[in-house]
Amino acid sequence: MTMRKVKVTPETLEESRRLKELWDATEGRPNQTVFGEMYGVGNQSAVGQFLRGDTPISLKAAVGFAKGLRCEIEDFSPRLAKIAAEAAQVLSKEDEAEFIPIRHYAVKFSNGHGRAVYDESTKPSLSFRADFIRQLGIKPQNAVVVDSDGDSNMPLVQEGGVVLVDRGAKEVVNGKFYAFRADGNLLIKRLNALEDGSILAVPENRAYEPKIYREGDDFEIIGRARWTGHLL
């Protein structure tokens, strides 16, 4: 592809004139050679051409001049300032698309023997990379973040840490962590489905005893716990 060279126009000449005024008024700046290298404008020849108006100022050069002269692009080129703002807006939208806000509920899932706090209010959402959520196979609408409480899963799940839960994954995969409700408490434990249909909950901290939940018990799986600063 052939790049079309930008032509010198009265507008670009005026931009260079304003830039030269800022250049001359900036005390303590380095010479053209050093300035061009420091701020990514180009070599000495390129800096001189931009200042004289022999070459229209490029967007990259405008960013470098603005940094080096401690001014705004708009101070010498409203045209390039508009282009820079539009580019920044596009990049911002692309960045937003790379992340997914996950709801953070102020419900504490007890990791010990303490009672859970059923606070239906929400905390500020936490952002996760979209590709990370896809990699885990979690649908964004099923993802929630909750706070862990207690030490029964130490050191793997830290007390006071946050846990990413997939509410769409309720079928037990033996040995994996799940958030669940039992006897009025909200817990996080490794679960194992036993042959008789009961569920064995195993804490990571061996100071705590495993417990079996049978049909008819107050037991409900809320979702699989997938992350708490590292994968689970």
C-alpha cells in the first residue's frame, strides 16, 4: 500500500508557526537532535522540518512536541487535537470491550462456622478480562463475585478474599470448589458426589472436618468457585 504524503497547506504552515513560537518560548529544552530522540519526534532533520513547516506535523510528532514543550496539542494544532481525541475515544471503547464488569455482592460466604451475612446490597463491580471469562467458560450473566469469610480453606482461599463464582455451573465435578448454602449458612468447600446421592463437603484446612449432606437437608449449590486471585 502506498502512503499518501500530506501536502503543505496554509493550515499546516500556521500549525508549524505556532509550534515554533512555543519552541522558542520553552526554556531549558534540549536541542533538536536530543529532543527528537527523547520524545519520538524523529531525527534533527525531521524536527527542523516540522518547525519550519517544510513537512506538515504528524500526529505522532504532535504528541512528542506536546510532551516535550509541556503544552497541549490544541495549543498549536486544533486539527490534530481533534484527531487525537477521536483516536483516544476509539481506543477507550476497545479497552472497555476487553473487560467485563462482574457484580460484587456484599454477601459473605462463610469458610468457617460463622453465620453468613445476607446483605442484598451490591458493592462496586470488579472488572475481569473478557478473554479470561470466556476461557473459564462462564457466561457473564452467571458470574458474581463474593467475599470469603473464615479460614477453613486456608491457605488456598484467603480469609477476606474475593471469589469468582459461576452460578451456571451447579453440577458437581468431584474435588472442585463450590459456593453453596447449607443450614442457613453460605459456604465454600470442595464437593464430591457420592454414590448414594449425598454430597461430601471437604474443607481445604484439615483442622476442619468434612461433612456429608443428604437428600432432604437444607442444602443448595449456588455455583462453582473458579478464581480467588488464582484459579480454583
